[in-house]
Amino acid sequence: MADHRDEPLVLGIETSCDETGVGIVHGTTLLADAVASSVDEHARFGGVVPEVASRAHLEAMVATIERALTDAGVKARDLDGIAVTAGPGLAGALLVGVTAAKAYAYALGKPLYGVNHLASHICVDQLEHGRLPEPTMALLVSGGHSSLLLSSDITSDVRPLGATIDDAAGEAFDKIARVLQLGFPGGPVIDRLAREGDPEAIAFPRGLTGPRDAAYDFSFSGLKTAVARWIEAKRAAGEEIPVRDVAASFQEAVVDVLTRKAVRACKDEGVDHLMIGGGVAANSRLRALAEERCERAGIRLRVPRPGLCTDNGAMVAALGAEMVARNRAASDWQLSADSSLPVTETHVPGDAHLHPHPHSHAHSHDHVHETAKDNLYS
């Protein structure tokens, strides 16, 4: 295995929602990104069911960790640390990941890092485009979050500029897909249908874009209601619903607001680049419009490939590696899941003396750690 004394080797665990993600990174190099999704189990309910998600994480955890170690070609004893999403997210789902990370870290004698889900979404871009500029402007868009964040240090300083005041963008996609009877999740199918529709066919509203509205906050509840009522009116009149045009017009309203506010934030804060992350960042129209507007404004756009935008363990490992590299305090064994962990808390530190330095494990303990690891896998 490559020498990683200067580049930390970290395993990350992500269980904030319905994806069991385990990633392994060596510095800013991605070695493994194993994911077990329970999305099909939630589809019949039209959305994520917390108890179903928690049970799915529990069943998938050990196998997904083993797969990641195999894919990366590393041994658990070679890790410099284990990182895990401590929040925000679904409480029960988070608890499964945190408990697993604590068990592995304790058995292997490795430092534990409880990190923030949103900060991880920003940090994952390092795995594709290299070190993040400081400060970094980030637009995070997912099923649970629509946020504009400014970070001068991804391990210790993330400042929220704006956030959704009601429905997040991804949530709105899911709800409109349900109204259109397109199934769950709604983002991918609306994106696909919108490519064949007219984005100017229907003038749907742009929330919070008036001169007196909050500059960086988002609201998609009114848009969602307007689209639903338009569809209901057509159905009540016995008219056929132009699904592709509805999808395109709705999607355009969402990405118009997101990109407009993100570019404005960059200009106002004097930041010449924009990073977009979160599950909705996989949307093709969001990417295209952001690129168009950033190029016009002289802003450099950074968007990870779609597989790194959705929830994954690689993003958690990436932030964990930064914690190790910058000598941030590890979490202690009292680490717990926090479903409402604020983005300003990029990680949950503890008493440093409870953990040995990640690069100074005594080799005399390797046999004990390996025995404990074998017990965990049995």
C-alpha cells in the first residue's frame, strides 16, 4: 500500500437518509465509494420512511464497509481515522452510522471524527477538482436542504448566507412528481422529461425574488402549490396535462432562482468561484444554467460528477481526511447523532487525550486491533 504518512487514509460512513455510503480516501484521492441504497423500499410510500431507512442501514453496514475496504485494496488497520456523519439528517438513520463508526474506531484503535453532512457535501469536490479555494462559496441543493454557504476553512468555518424557509428544492421535485404521478424519487424523472419540454410554456412563479425579499433565502412552497393548482385545474376541465412542458417549466423556475441567488452571493461577497453540491446538483439544467450564468459573470464553476453529488461515504471521508490533515480534535466516545446539527458546527470534537494521534499507533497493539476487527466481521 502507498505511504500515507503525509496524506491521511480515512474511511467515511454516511447514513443521514436512505443511502448507506462508505468511502475511503487517501488525502484528496478517492480509493473507494461503496453505496447500498434503500430507495426502492421507500418508493411504494412515495417518500423516505425513517424506520425503513434505519433498518436498511443496519442490514447493509458491515457488508458495505467490507466492500469499500476491498475496493480500496487496504486493511482496516492501515486507516488513519474513521469519519461519520453526525448530523443533520434522520435521527434513527444517523444513529446507525454513528454507532457503527464508534465500534470500528474503538476496536481498531483509530480516532473518530463526527462531521457535518452539509460541510461534507462541500468537501467532496476536492476529490474531483483538487483543493477547495478559501473562501469557498457553495450552493447545496438536496431533498432536505437548499443553502448558500461561505466557508473560509471547511474544517472550522462555514457561514450560512441563506437557506430554504419552507420546502427544499429536492422536496419540491418529489412533490410535483407525485402530483404528476411520476413516482419517487422525482428529480431524475422530471429532469429527463424536461429535456423534451418547453421551459417557457407556463409562467410559474419565482419565490423570494422581489426587491424586498431576503437576498439569499429560498422558498419553493409557493411554486409547488402553483404547479399543483395548475395541474388540478387542467384535470378538472378534462384537459390533457402536457407533462413534459410542466416538468420543464417547473424545473426552470427552480434552477432560475437557485443560480440567480448563487451568482448574486458570489458578486456581493467578492468570491470568484462557485461550488454546487447535493443531490439536485445532478440536475442537467441546473448545471447548464449555472455554467452559463457563471461564465457571464466571470465566476469559476465547480460541480462534482453526479455520483458524488448525491449522499455518499466519499464526501464524509474527504472531510475526515481534512480533519486529520489539519490536526482537528477527534470526537470522543460520547459522540451522538444530532438530527439538527447546524452547519456552523463542521465537526463534533471531544477530548483529544481519548485518542492517540492517528499516525502514532503502537504496532504492539496491532494484534489486539485485528482480533477486535475480526470479531466485528463475524
